[in-house]
Amino acid sequence: MISSSAPVIKSVPETGYIAGNDQEAFEQHLSQHLNWFEERGLTVKFWWRDDDAVSPTPALEELLAFSGQFGIPLSLAVIPKFATEALAQRLVTAQEVHIVHHGWQHKNYQMKSYGEKASEFGWRRTSKEMAKELAEGRVILQNLFGKHFVPLFVPPWNRIAPRAVQLLRQQGDYGLSAFTWINHFRLPRLQSHIDIIKWKKNKRFIGWDAARRRLDLQLCRRRTNTSEPIGLLTHHLDHGEGCSEFLEVFFKLTSAHPAVRWLSSQDLLDEAKRDFTLANGQV
């Protein structure tokens, strides 16, 4: 008979926090999650979106190098008004790089003095203005990037008004990518979930512990819905201390794990369109 005063030994949950170095804890924690999927014959889908590209820069070169080194598709959200021929030429031979539509000129039209959140395609704009910019932006990106262009709209600041969504629907083949779990609009969507930058004060990496917790949340959700891809969000022009180190570690671990599939925005948008059609009974 076991004494009631004997200590009770509890097992550590497989996704529990691991004490020690933050980076080491992150890697072990992520590996535990991915191993859970592998043991059950399941796969986690990831995709990568980087915002605000307009021209070649050393910061962008680093991302292109990561994409090539680890074989990870990169979706560059390009601002049409400022997109350069130099960027188009640089990407001619780039493998696994797609161009998505990032607003028009990344300009805020909302009233900050009224406490309104920044948005370029928000409710203060007229349909005529937004429709013109959407059409011109598409033409510019298609002409510059050709087959690399994917009709996926990324609203600046990840905010968009219902009126603008209706204009996207009129384009016929557009999808929407923002930063949320929920699809509020009747439109194929491909969301981002993990932003690696801490934006307030000095821009820098959010930290290994914050990255661990954000991925933990998303991977727990995928245990009951593996069909939804997890979106990694970067902004190469704003990468501060720690961002490059995180990306190298994250890409190295996930690209080599059998439970992970890194997919392009083109493949995922095609999949989202099929799901959207089925969900609306348009078979």
C-alpha cells in the first residue's frame, strides 16, 4: 500500500515549456510539436509572406538566400506604385519566388487623430478611387513580373474595408491575405499568423519565447485542422536584431522535418479557391 504522504510524480506534458536557453527551448518545443504530427501520419503546411518589397536590397538578398538554401517558397508582397524594373530583373532567375499584390502605394487614408487604425483600402476611400488603383496595380505587377505574379491581395497594415473586398471579388480570381484567423469575407483567403517583429519602440525580433508561444498556439489549432496553412510574416526592410538568426534556425528545423510542407502562395491560393467553390456549392 502506498502512503498518502508519498510524493506524486507528474509527467511533463509533451508541449510543456522546457527550462534553459530560450533558443534551445524553442527548438525542442517546436520539434516536439512536429513529432506529434509525424507520429500520426499528419502534415503541417507552412507558407512565407514578406511585405513591402520594391527594389533589390541587401536585406532582400538575405531572404532570397534563405529561400534558395532551404528550398522554401517565398511570396514577396510588392507595392505596385514603387515597384522597380531592377527588382523584376533580379527575380527573373529566382526559384520558388512569387509576387503578390500589396496595396497601391502603402498610404494611410484613415484619421489617426480620431483614433482610426491605419488602412490604405479603408472605409474613407471611394469605390472609384480604389478600383482604379487595384486595376493599375495588377497591370504593373503582371507586366513587371509575368509568371511570378499571383493574384493574392495583401492590404497594407492587413486591414481592408468590405467595399474594397467587393472590388476584389469583381476581379474574378483574387484571393485575400491579411493577419487574422477568421475569414470575414466571402473570398478565398490565405492568412498570415506569425509576425516575427516587435514593432513598438525599436523594431526587433519578438524573442524566442514569444515565437515559441505563438507557434504553440497555431500548432495546437492544427491538431484538429491540418488543412489550414500557418503563415510566417516577415518585413525584410524592418528586420532588427535577432530576426536573421531566428529565420535560419526556423527554416533549418522545419525544412528538414518530415511532418512539414512548405508551400507556395500559388499552390495554396489554388487550393483555397477550390475549397471556396466547394463551400459555396459551385461544383
